[in-house]
Amino acid sequence: MSVSRPAVHPVEAPPLTDAAENPPRVRMKDIQGMPGTPGGLALRLAQFVSAVTALGVMVSYTDFTSVTAFSYLVAAAILQSLWSISLAFIDIYALLVKRSVRNPRALSLFTIGDGITSTLMFAAACASAGITVLIGNDLEACHRRQYCATFETATAMAFISWFAICPSFLLNFWSLASR
């Protein structure tokens, strides 16, 4: 009879691991607002709409190029709208094929791009708000002409675009840092 005996072929038990010391790694679920989710698409569309609105309102004033801060707002709004619509298309594609966007390189690109565009948009909105306050309150030039409402609307839409990009940046950064 060819039966193996434990003394001849010992079977060792796997080493015990302490679950408290080495917990199993759990992947973070897709949180709404991250790339490839419906919330992420909604944030990208909100960024795009508010940036295009700021751009359209500012360009409707014909002499916006005479103030550097307003030209900077137009440039930042163009960059923000192009970035947001590009990532919105990526979100739409990810939703259609039902895949999450978890590639580390793509996620780092999204994070860096969101950080750059949010910084530029915030700086442009703050500069435009400063010039708008200067024109409206300090120079009191709004009483003669009715263009201050145009400046205020464009500045408010720039801030709304910045408010919409902040959650995208923070969620991308958090997802990248949790790897």
C-alpha cells in the first residue's frame, strides 16, 4: 500500500497573519465626482457651461482687451472650457463602455490638469473681481455706463467654474494619493 505518512511528507500550515497588523487592501470605490462617473460628468459639464458663459459675457463687451485682468479671464475661460469639454468626452466614453478611469497615468494627468486650470481660473476671477470693484466703487464709473453688470456676471461665472473644478481636483488628488 502506498500511503504517505505525515512523518515522511509533512504538510505545514500556512503562517498565521495578524489581521490587525496587515489588513487586506481594499480598493476605493468610484465616488461620484471622480472621472468616469455620472457625478464627474456633471461636474465637467458645469465647469464647461460656466466657463463658456464667463467667456461669452466678457467677449460681449467690445473693449475688454483694454484691461489686462479681463483679457486674462478670457484666456483662462478658453483654457478651462477646452479642458472641461475634453474630459467630459472621456467621461462620456467611460460611461458608455462601463469602465472606470483608474489608470494611474491618466489619473495623474487629470489631477495635474485640474490643478493648473483651477489655479488659473481662480487667479483670473480674483483679478477681474478686483478690477470690477475698482471701477465700480473706487472710480464710480458704473453710473455713467452700464458695463459693470457685464463684468460682475463674467466674474461670478468664473468663480462658479472654479467652484465646480475644485471637487474634481480634490477627488482626483485623493484617488491618486490613495494608491
